[in-house]
Amino acid sequence: MLDRTLKTTPTVPGPFLYKLSLSGFVIFLALTLLALVDFRRGFLFTDYVRSPYSAYHPGQLLILAIGAVGLLLCYQFLKSFEAREKITGDYVRALTYILLGLLVVDLLTYRSVPAARAVASGKLGADWLAGGRAGR
């Protein structure tokens, strides 16, 4: 009798391991995006081999490898879990907003690194706020 009631009782959506692997997927994606922005802008490490379009450091390959392997492992676990269990739409909605937020943060990081360097070097100041009249 107990066995029959356990089989007909609906399972709780989103067990702990599914949430953990979904969180891991987001973290490894953020790590991969950070490595890609660093490859273009070069702000994580001190010494880079620079070209006009990129800044290379061997640590970036390690970050990309960790991110790619982590993404693959989390994806495989999520795929196998979703094949066995029904997942609610709340996870899809949350993942959509989290990915959108990650992309916005990635864009802002990409754009803010050169602006911060220009301000630090003295090429850009706050005098443009006064309409160019600060020096007159």
C-alpha cells in the first residue's frame, strides 16, 4: 500500500541536484564569457601578448577549458535529468532572465574596460560634462 501511494504522489519539481547543475551551468557560462571579454580587452592578467584586436595570455586557455568542460558536464546532467523528469516552466523563465543579465553584464564589462583605461591615462575627463567650457 505504501509503495502504491509513493508512485502516484507527484514528485517535487526541481530537486536539489537539478538546481545545482543549472547553477553550475550559469557559473561556467559566466566564466567562459569573462575569458572571451578578457581575450578582447585584456584586464584580468598583467602580461599579455597584444595585437590590435586581442590580448593573449596562457591563463585564458585554462579559463576557457574549465568553462567549456563545466558547461558540457552540466549540460549532460541537465539533459539526462530532463529526459526522465518533467521540469516546470519556472526554470526556463529564470534561466532566460539570468542569461539576459549575464549578456548585459558582459556587454557593460566589454565597454567599460577601455573607458576606465582612458580615464586612468588622463585622455578622458569629466570636463565634457560642462559642455567643453571647463578650460575657458
